Amino acid sequence: MNNIINIALLGYGKMGQMIENAAGQHDMNVIIHYDENSLLQDSAEQRKLLDKVSVLVDFTTPSAVLRHVELVAAMKKNMVIGTTGWQDQLPEVERIVKKNGIGLLYGANFSLGVNLFYKISEFAARLFSTFKNYDPYIEESHHKMKKDAPSGTALVLKDLVQKYYADYNLPVSSTRAGYIPGSHSLNFDSAVDSVYIEHIARGRQGLVEGTMLAVKWIHQKKGIYAFNEVLDEILS
């Protein structure tokens, strides 16, 4: 029995290349990749190329995501979106997914460490919000090539914390410099002490591993899901 999952890559930057290099170790096969010189299109030729593909994986730019979702949905393929900065279009993406009966999994960050960091941070926010002498704030840093600021990860973190601080404007600071692989911290500061919860990425490998998990989870499902739902299923 052939358990290999055939995938296609939308975007062939560093993440796309790392996913391709790791695919064989995860029982996956990259059939084709697309980049700025070879765009995904809905044509008879493209449909033939993608005939055996189960999941298309998007690590491109925010402006390209909605168009990619439209094309992938029209071809009745499933999709994983690791691109950040497009979530303002989520209602339209949800409509397209439901209309076409495909499966789509998205996440601001596919790192398992980051997603566990989310859960720890949310629990900490619930505890600290009981004591009004602590002010929470978020800091994040990335390499100078990262286009969105704050990061998608920081925005998810803000949403998780903000619900416990309805009357407080939770500040988020962003740094883009050098070749920083990525760090996020949730901080609680008072006049007497400070508490820091931090995640530091050593590279992109954690994102690759999480992406592979995402592909395996969504490739035979229908509907739209956030990556935290994968982790919730594993933890339960």
C-alpha cells in the first residue's frame, strides 16, 4: 500500500526548499513547486500536473494567499497556509473553502514549541490578570527580510492575552534587523518584579516539522482549521 502524500509547494524560498529537502523523511513527495517565475494557474495543463497532488503548501506573500485559495479550491485540492499577514481575509477564505468542499489548515506559526508557548502564555495571562499591579507587554524580533510587523505569531499571542485585559491596550514592539531567526516574549512587569515567558527559534526546522504534521493532518479532511486545533487533538 502506497502511503506517500504528494504535495506541491506555493513559494520556493528558504521554507519551500527546506520542506522539499525534508519531504522524503516524512513519507511525502514534492511533485512541483511554484515561485514568482512560475505562478499557479487554473488551466488544463496545471490540472494535469497537479492530478496526483493531495495538498498544496503556501509559503508566499499575504497578497497572493486569497488568489491561491481560489485556484486550489477550484481544483478541489486541500491546502496548508503558513504565510502570515493575510488573516483580514479569513472570512472570504472560509467562504471559498466551504463552497468548494476542500480542507484547509492555516497557522501563524507551525512550530510545536510556539504553539505550546501560546498555551503557557494564555494560562499565565489568566493568572496575572487577577493582580492589577502587573502590566503585560509583548516583544518580538526577526531578521530584516521579514515583511510583516508585528509578526503573525505576535498577533495571535496578543489576541490570547488581550481577552483577559479588556480595559488595557496591550503593547507589542517589533524589531527587524540582521539575521535574527525569530523570538517572542510575553512579559509581566510590576514595581517589584518582572516575569518573562519567551520562545526563541534556533532556525526554521521547527516550522518544517510542524508543516509536515499539518499536511498529514489535513490531507484527507474537509473544512477549515487553525493549527492550534491539531495540537489540541494531540494533547487530548
